[in-house]
Amino acid sequence: MTDGSHENVPSRQRRRFPGLSSRAYEHPADRSALVALRKLSGFDTVFKALSGLLPERSLRLLFLSDSVRVGDAQFAHLNGMLRDACYILDLEKVPAMYVTQDPKPNAMCIGLDEPIIVVTTGLIELLDEEEMRAVVGHEVGHALSGHAVYRTVLLFLTNLALKVAWIPLGNVAIMAIVTALREWFRKSELSADRAGLLVGQDLRASMRGLMKIAGGNHLHEMNVDAFLEQAEEYEAGGDLRDSVLKILNVLPRSHPFTTVRAAELKKWAESRDYQRIMDGHYPRRSEDKDTSVTDSFRESASHYAESVRGSKDPLMKLVGDIAGGAGDLGGKLRDRFTGGSGGTGRPGGDGPAASD
């Protein structure tokens, strides 16, 4: 990397993470969902077949011919951010980046053999420099984690599903894989948000960017604390009916809801795991080959168990009660739907004592 590659980097110093493994920032749900995805019946066969069919050359030619390639002569400030992000996360080969005309704010990392990062003009016009730096770090995180391959397959299958919608069984089979891929990709976004924070090392900028994606370029009308309160209200509000609606609302989405992403990122930024990385204590890429699959599953299971225990969502609370061996399942279901207490007259309760 040349000395001139960081001309647009602010004077403040940011830590670099030599040899960083993506395991350092990957959300446990990302890793476990990817493992589960690979175990999906027939997925490996379909994936291998699609890998040979996907028009990657065509994809690259499309962006080369109809978008603007970022470099020293075009969007130089983005080029500086990209090279800086790769330097901080120690990604040796800098991915190609393109700017494409689209008023909708968006960015993606796709490709099979080599990742390509694409950002829209709508995103560039919406975000300031530090907010954009977090987004570029987010996409470089996708590249380091190897997410680009599965993102490309998801885009291809989504388009294919639309074309074969008139074939009932064919569409069902494709949509099963698309649904599984979407579930994994939503989790991978949480990982990439963490990578963006490691690159930008400015939580406020990351939060501002997420708020702008949700509410547009009106920061003077928005407040981070109020925005995070929305996430808490979303998680804790309502009863089981609302929990089911949340699941249905998120199924067609490729990204988690923005308030949820903000809350998850803030939680991680305040965690011991984040501080350890910033202090230089993190998994190295050289150790990846020695990583135990069993340990990864155990870590993911532990994360899910902790999430269920700490969740305020009515459905997750019920799952936690059931997993904890709580009795009176019928009563608990009734209480969650009706809001009743259901505690009167149970053993150990305040009901009348039995006579001799």
C-alpha cells in the first residue's frame, strides 16, 4: 500500500488490527446461521451447481461499463477510505469498488472469486465522511468474512424465483433456500456493522449513519437516545400476536430493522469483547484452521440462550420459561395473549390453604 493511500484520512489516529480474523467481530448468530445454512438439505449440491452458472464475468462487465470505478482519479476520497479500511482490518487485496447511480441509499459486497463493493449515489449524498467510513468498513468486513459469495447467490436466486414463480414446486424449492439465505444475511449484517465500527472507531458516526438510513438527512430532527428507545419498545412491546407479526415482517427482508441494528451495535461497543479487540487481544487469521467447529456451535448456543434469557419479547420470554422447565404451559400461553397474571391458586401461591 502506497504512502499516498491515506491522504484523506483524518489526522486522528485509529488502531490497526494486524492478522485480524473475522471471528473477532462476527456475531455468533452469523456463524451458526451459516453452519445451519450449509446443513440445509441439498444446499451444497445446489450451491455448487449455481456457482458454475452465475454470470460473474457478466456482473463485472456490467459495473465496469455502466458505473464509475473508484480509484485515484475517480471518487478519490472513497478510494482513500477503502484502502484505509483494508489497512485497518488487514485485508491484503483491496476489492474493486464502484459507484452506481441510484437515489436509494444502499451498498453491497458481491462476487464469487473476488468481492466487488458497490455503493449508490444516494448513499454518498446522504452520509458525511465519518459515516461513510463506517459503511465502507462494513462492506470490507463482508469481504473479509467471505459473505460476498452467499450474497451473490441470494441475489441470483431471488431473481430466479421471480422468473419461475409460475412453477409451483420449483418456486417453493427456491424460496426455501432464499428464506434460509435471508435469515443468514440478516445476521451477517450485524457482523459487518461491527467491522464498520472497528474501521471508523467512532460509535457516534455509526449511529448517525443508521439513523439517516432510517429517517433521511434530518439529524437536527433526530436523537440517538430516542432512536434506541424505539428498539427497546419494538422488542418489549405487545403480546405473542405482536411477536408473530415481527417474524412475518422481517422474513422478506435482507437486513435487520435499523433500530435493532443500532441497539445491537451499541451493546457490542460497550462489551468486553470490543474492548479486548481495541486493546490488541483478538483471534488471528493464522489460528482459523485450528478453530473447533464444536466450540463455535457451543458459543452460538450460549449466545442464543443468553439472548432468550435477556429478551423482553413476549415470545422469547415464553420460550425461556419453557426451556427453564416452568409448568402450567397452558396458563402461560393464556397470560401472554391476554395479559393476565395467571398466578392465583397455583401451588405455592396465595390461594386458600387446603383443610385437614
